[in-house]
Amino acid sequence: MSEEATNDSPMGPHGPSAAEAREEMLKAYPKKTQRKRGKQMLVNEEPGTPAEIGANSRTVPGIITQRGCSYAGCKGVVIGPIYDVLHITHGPIGCGWYSWLSRRNMNKIRKPGETNFLQYSMSTDMQEDHIVFGGEKQLEAAIQEAYDEFKPKAISVYATCPVGLIGDDIHSVCRKMKEKLGINIFGFSCEGYKGVSQSAGHHIANNGVFKHMIGVDDTPVEHKYKINILGEYNIGGDAWEIDRVFALCGIKIIGTLSGGVSYDDITNCHMADLNVVMCHRSINYMAEMMEEKFGIPWFKVNFIGLEGTKKSLRKIAQYFGEKELIDRVEEVIAAEMAEVRPVVEDVKTRTTGKTAALFVGGSRAHHYQDLFEDMGMKVIAAGYEFAHRDDYEGRDVLPNIKIDADSRNIEELTVTPDETRFDAEKPVKKKSLEESGFEFSDYEGMMRQMAKDTLVIDDISHYEMEKLIELYKPDVIGSGIKDKYIVEKMGVPCKQLHSYDYGGPYAGFKGAINFFKDIDRMTSNKIWKLATPPWRNTGEATAEKAEAVTA
Amino acid sequence: MLEGTTAEIRERKALRVNPAKTCQPIGAMYASLGVNKCMPHSHGSQGCCAYHRSHLTRHHKEPVVATTSSFTEGASVFGGLANLKTALNNIFSIYDPEVVSVHTTCLSEVIGDDIPMIIKKSIEDGIIPEGKTVIHANTPSFVGSHVTGFANQCKAFVDYFAESTGETKNVVNIFPGWVEPADMRELKRLADGVGVEYIMAPDTSDVLDSPLDGEYHMYPDGGVTVAELKATGDSFLSVGLGPLASTSAVESLEKKCKVPSKVLELPIGVQATDAFIDALRLAGDTSVPSEIEKERGRLVDMMSDMSQYTHGKKVAIFGDPDHLVSMVSFLVELGMVPAIVVTGTPGKKWEKKMKEIIDPVNEDCVIKAFSDIHYLHQWIKANPVDLLMGNTYGKFVAKTEDVPFVRFGFPIMDRVGHRAFPTVGYQGGMRILEKITDAFFDKRDREDPDHEIELVL
């Protein structure tokens, strides 16, 4: 038995070392499961040179996992948020129903006459005869009916599990209807069984958006500083807070992929000077492909957390390299920080030294560490739900990642420079900046930022989460809806970092204030203290226990 | 809001817009949570399980644990046998349930996995520990709706567990249908009041409304036990509430163990609750205690007090077939006028039954099965109503049309009361009436000009 950890312990004031906790968690598993999970659970022994983690591997059947499916990653996350595209799920009713307004990727119409299709759930509602005889005719009719009734500018179709199995060719139906109706219509083969998690769906979505939307509209955008933000989904209005800050700085965002975004924004966003990437996991494919085709360079940013936001704004200003922009960004930061500082100073008096553990998404478990750091809190354990090794260990491991059968089935597009639209000046500028130490196509991953000897757990299971809480009693857990009430039954508050518990925004400066206040409230909440009735604390046995003793 | 919705209704044969139903497996998962120490297991892609758990959690604000076979492309091609066997081994080793309740998904249905064969193999291979049980229900997502899945799961409880020892016991089986944990608790209270012994299956009370006491219990105290499920075969009567949700289970029990059955409508409102109480009274050969009669009287009293506000009010309502039959009957009792009734679940017979209920007050009521919320919305744009009732998804319609809205059915993800307060029984009737009149009064208080604001209503 190890000595009780001290307050300076990387794992907080309670519980054993991370290595002991890891052993303890693995103990309950059958041998094969133990081996498999063991590779996905690491002690962050050398943060500078992260160890190899078994990420993006199959979920062990029977383990209570957080993960969802490819359809959820494609329709639910990446394409679903585009408000003026009409989205049709091809399949039985469930998939379309569950992904209807459940992800809080906010959007609003820009002008009268538009329709926000996010408030609608449309599906081919496949019945048994479609399964037996094929569903292509049903899909074709559904597209026609959707067009007749709503007159959208584009229609997007999503395949669910049975569609792939019965062999419906959604792409040929989409091509046919595109020709017939004269609007952009495209499909995504994002059947739920593809890949090992939502992540496969992100990749499929990136491919489809790149093929069918990017570069469709060459209207020039007149602005000195034009960028896209990739991998920002406007949960709780995050993208709108980022928009506000960028507007103050005088930087034009053409497209935010894909939060608070319109079809037109996306078709025109190849006119940008620069792509900055928020969620590396879900959209790095797009950043790479746009660079190949149009020459637009990209780098990683993070607008979650004060330090991350400041650093990201400064880096963007430096990319453009003009003094007026660099100065303007400093002025904006100073003005915003004047508002944030008193809040964070006040909150820190209560949150400093408290502990958190984050298990969520493919970037959030990393990004939110910045916000907790801002509050003086310690992240003792973290892990993603569906990320890959590069999101943990950094992009320098990319050449060493083995492509397994599950990933090989996801199409990898071959992209070449566009004959007329590749901007040769951009790579030149990139090169010269790189020579001065500026980093592009960068992501150093989660583990480098985490403290030495903390726990890193990929695709955490229910059992591991329960054990973690039992051993360490963190002051707050960041996770999702499926975990929330499990964690809270144990008397530990759980912040949903997918839906923000219906609050937010948490990005940028005003978002940080919201987050600090929410976490302060949750970690100071006195309701938890009511969980135990007073008579349980008097040492007197309850009736039930007394019976047990006498029995 | 809902800018694309106009009053012009076009016939749609292929496109479902804003569904008033979801798929079978979530119903099977909900039913399985009503069995003590039972782990629901979704045999398919892990997304199904994630979606069902998420939605049930959003509705109940409670832990909803379930496992999945986590199909990948390989399993989809070669079949899910290996995945399910691995899953069962892990589930019993790590989570130690008494029962694993496997339901299928569209994926495993399409590839034709033979679950009983896989269970048999797992028993032979020693994966299922002595004394533990794995059961299954086929719940193809492309047939029926979530309520069908609930019904199929309830039938599976009977098919796997019910046993007849040959000795009939003085016990009534109550299959409560798809109602809230609070409703199941209320049904038990009423049965206790009438003085009959009963087994309720499934029973999600004390599972999906467990207390916060600082400890997490993967298997809370509630749920019908395996012993009770076995004993259902010795009861002298089964009462199935809600024909769609409960008929197949009670009929199967009748066939298997010769337990006579009676299917009633869900006890919502006066007469449907009367039928339930009366059935219990006759079964138990008891008399209805004055406490329950007083409850009934209090409901009728409140209905009389409020009738000036409910009489003649036009209602648009959507939801699940069993819920709608009883709720619409209650609306008719209240003197209200159902104007349009929509369910997403297919069912011609249901349409006919609804018509019989509504005809006496409104022969022109639009009654549609296998329809959707979008249709209902378009219809009320041209035919304004005084009240909208339905699940959470109705709030967008209510806001767009500025019509009072009472949440009812599954799911309710944006209010908290449904988890604590029943809508079944006489007390439930009072709660529904309170909600309806509150919705009317709140609108008046908000919108009436100052000189017309009423202090007393």
C-alpha cells in the first residue's frame, strides 16, 4: 500500500499513485480485455516524450463505452450543423431522430426567407419492404419530396447501417437527383459500423465536404486578413464568441467548419489566406486537403482558455505580420482581459488546488485543461473518447501510426494542386515564416501538456471511471450525458463538455467567464452535502442496519 | 423558427419530417432496465447503444447503463457471434448482472444473427456463469416503433422466465406498459390500496428514479426480480396495460402458463382508471377503499371546477398509440375537443379506435397513424387549436404558433416533473388537469391587457 499522496501529488490529495490506480482498474478484467485496455491506459511518465497509446482501436465488446458511431461523427458532428443544407437520413427512423437537435451546434438564419433545417429531422423511415427490396426508390422519392416542399439550396444524404448492407447506392441516387433538380445533392456512406468510433465519420464527412462543397464558389472576398476556423462547431455559441473577438481584431472569418455556418460560407471558404484548426481530430483531413489543393497553410489554435485564446490570436496576427493587426490584437486582449481578470481572481480563491478529470471527445479533453489551469485547478487524469495517437502524442508520430483494417476501409482522398486556383505565394510565405521558427501543421498533443505521473485513459470505460472516482474523488469530472448522473450519484459534480449542460459559450474571453462561474458553482455546491441524512452521521445504526446486525 | 413549414400540405410518401416515433431497440432497453440486476445489451454498432442511453438519460436524468456488441465492418460481414460472446464474457466478469437482456438492431437483424444460437453456444462454452441468464428480443428498427420494441422485450421476459408450477397463486401480474417510473410506483400504490397481491413487470421505479445518497449502485433496488418473473406463470390473472405495449406479453403468458389475461387501456383519466381499479377489485374479490374513492372524487371535483376553462377547447396531440388512446379519452371527459391526433407508429386499428373515442365530440378530427409532427404542424397552421400536447419536440411547434403546450409522452428532455409525478391514476389526472389549465392561464396572464387581468380564476 502506498503512502497517502500529498497535496503536491500529481494525482491530487487523495488516493494512490497513477500506476497503482492503473493496476487496480485493470485487475477486474478478463485477461484479453486486460491486455487491450492496458494499452489504452498510461501513466504519463515522460510528458516530453509521450509513450505510445493504443488509441483509435476497437472498443472491447461488452465494455460500457462512451463511444458512438460513424454516422454520429459524420451527420451528428461535422455536416449536421450546416443550417441551410437539408439533411436526409437514409435508414430506419432511429438514427435521424436521435441526432435531431441533440448536439447544441447552434445556428440561426441570416436573412428572411431562409430555413434553419437543424430544427427538422428528415428521414426515409425505412420499413421492412425497403430492407427486402432495396431503398433507393424511397430515397429518390424522399429527395424529390424534400425539394418540392422546402426548395433548399443543397441536400445531403446520410447512410445508416442497413443501407450499406442491403447495397443501396446512395451516391448514384444523389447524382441523378442533382442533375434532375439542379441543386447540389451529395451523400455520405457513414454507416454506423464503419471504423471504431465517431472518428471514422469525421473522416468520411471531411472527404464529402471537400469533394462536393469546397471550391464551388470562386467569388473573391475583399479583406486584408481572411481566415477559416476549422473544427469549431458552435456548441453553446462558442463560434459566435470567437466571431465577436475576431470582429474586434479586424479579421474576417469566411467559414467556420462547421459551427454557425452556411452552405455559401463553405463553398467560398477556399478564398481564405489561412486555416486555423480548433478540433484537430475531426478536421485535420480538411486542413491538409485544402493546403494540397489551394496552398492554404494551417496551424493549430485553441480558443478554450485564456492563455490559449491569447496565444492563438497573437499567432494569427504574426502570420499576417502587419503591425496594425498585431497592435490591434494586443488592444483587444488588454480590453477583454480587464473584464475577465476580476472574475478569475475571485473564482481562483475557491478553485485553486482543486482537481478535475476529463474524458471527452477528440480535442476537448485537451483544450479544457487550459481553462482548468486558468482557475488554478489540477487535471489528474484525462483521455479522449475517439481520438488517435497523434492527438495524444503529437503529430510527429504520424509516420509511425499503423493503419489497421478498420481505418483502411475509410477512403483516403488523393489531392493534387488545383491547376488554376493553387496559390503558389502561400507556400513561399509559409516557408519563410517556418525559417523564423513559426510552426505550421502542428499539434503537439495532449500528453505533453499534462503533468508528469498523471493518468491518461483512452476510451474510458464505466468501470474505470467508477474506480477513478472512488480512488481520487476529483472535485469535478468533465464528461458527457451518459456519465453525468452516474458520476453525480457518487457526489461528484459532472460538467458535460459535449453539451455544456445547456450553458455556454465557453470559448474566448466571455466564454471563459461563463466556464469559471459554472465550475465555481459546481465545485462549491452545497447540495452534495445534503446527500447524507443527519442521522447517518450520528453513529446510530439505521433501522435497516440494526436489523442486519441482530439477524 | 421552423421557417420552412407552411400551411400547404403536400402528400409525402417517402419523406418523414419531424418524426413522432423512434426505433424499437430503445424500448427494449427501457423495459430491460425494469428488471432487477439486469444489463440491457445492444447487439449492433455501438452508436445505437450510445444514442439510446443518451436519450433515456436526457429523459430520466438518471444513470442508464447498457452494453453493446460494438460491431465493426468485419462483424457486419462475418456475423456478430464472436462479438456477442466476447461481450457476454466481459459483462459477467466486470459488471456481474443476474440477467443480460440482448436486443437486436437493424444491423444485426439485416445480417440475420441468430441470437438464441449464440446464447446456446455461450452456455456450452461456459461463458455464462451458473445461475445467470441471457435472454433476447428481436427488435428490428424498420418495423413498428419504440413501443413495439418495449412490447417485444416484455414478451421475451415471459418467454424466457415464466414457469408454471401447477399451483395457482393469489397474485395478479400487472404489465404496466410504457409509462414513467413514477407511474409504475403509482400503479403499485393503487394496487396496494385495492388490496391485491401483484407482480409488476417490468418495473422501472427505484431504478430510474433512485435517490442521491452519495453512492452509485449499478443495479439499484428496484426492478422486477427473476424469481418474480418466473412466478408470473403461477398467477391467476395478468392485466396488461396499453394494448400495443402489453398484449403480446400477457397473451404469451396465457399460452405458455394458462394465466388468463385482460388487456386494458393505460389508466389515464377517470374512466380508464376506473377500469383498472375495477379489474383489480374483481380480481382480488375486494372492495375499493374509501381513500381511493375520495381520490377519484377529488379528480372529478377539480374537473368540474375547471370545466369552464376546458370545455370546447380544441386540442392537437401527438405521441404513442397507447398514451394517446387514454389521454384523448381523458380530454373528451374534460369536455375538450381533439382536433388532430397523430402518432408515428403504424396502426390502422388504432386509427379506428381513436375515431370511436372522438366521434361523439368531433367527427371531423384528423386521426393519423404512421404520420409525423410536421404534418400536425402544417395542419394546425390552417386550423388553429387552443392547446398542443406531446413530447419535448412539440415545443418548436408551440413557440412558432404561440399555442399553449403541455408536455406529455416520451421523451420529455426539457422539464423535470414527469420523473416525479405520475400521470396515471386519479392523482395523475389532477396533475394533467393542473398542467393544462396552468398552460391556459399562463398565456392569459402573459397576454391579457392590464385592465383584463383576472386575479381570481
